[in-house]
Amino acid sequence: MSGRRQRVVVQQPPPEMMQQPMERVDGSMNHNRIFIYPCYIDNEMTEFQGRKLPKEQCVQNPFIEEISRAIFELGFEGIYSMQKRHPRNFWKFGRAAITFYKKDEATGNRVPIYPQYPKRKDVYRAIAKKIVEIRANLSNKDRQMLLQRLAMKRY
């Protein structure tokens, strides 16, 4: 066998396939939403691990179910998915998506739907505060379940 390399030809897909836009089933390509992962408001995470707020404004080990309930109680329109995960906190599942922007007809720019929350960090703060309220109003049975889940630390 000689020292020459064999040439490999890779076939390209036809051009009509290359120009088709990618479609996402869960709508994650929709640019009028903001996403919330549990690590964004977890006071045990570092900024490098994904925390977006100061530790004093965060909660301990929030679960996606609590985030979803807080979103509902605050009046946001959104969905959550248990299959999504944050790249830096890969073993903790869950992501919530909130419809946050609408298109201004006059200028064509995106403007926040909720004027009391002009920035996404304001939404994160409101959700963290609401989770604290939700945890304070739990029944004894639910509180015991929460303490067990916190002890397990599902990562």
C-alpha cells in the first residue's frame, strides 16, 4: 500500500433542502419569549453556573413546578418543559418560557408586554419573590415533601 491518501467525496444535500428553515416543535425559535431555567434564581449557584440575580434575591433550589406556578400566579403567559436543561447545569431538568415581548406596530421594535417588568431580570426577581410566598403558604404535608426534595437535591 502506498503512502497516498484516498480521496473521499461527501455528497451535499440538494439546494432546496439547504434553504428550508429549521422548525422547532416547542417554539423555542420564537423571539418574543424569555426563558427561565431554575439555575437563574438558585442561590446555591454561582454566576458562572448560570445564576442571574444576586444571592439575596434568589431562592434555595427552585423546582420547575414552583417556577411554573409562580408564572401562573403573576399572570404571565407561558409554558414549561421538563425535557430542556441549561448547558451549565445539565443534570437538572426544566425550562419555562414566558411570552414577554410584542411587536410595536408603529416602529416594528419589540416592546415588553408587562410594563411593570421592563427587563427580564425584573421578571426573575418577581418569580423568586413569588416562590418565597408560595413556600411560606404551604401546608404541613406539602412542606414535608418540599423538605424531602430539597434534601435529595435533584441535580
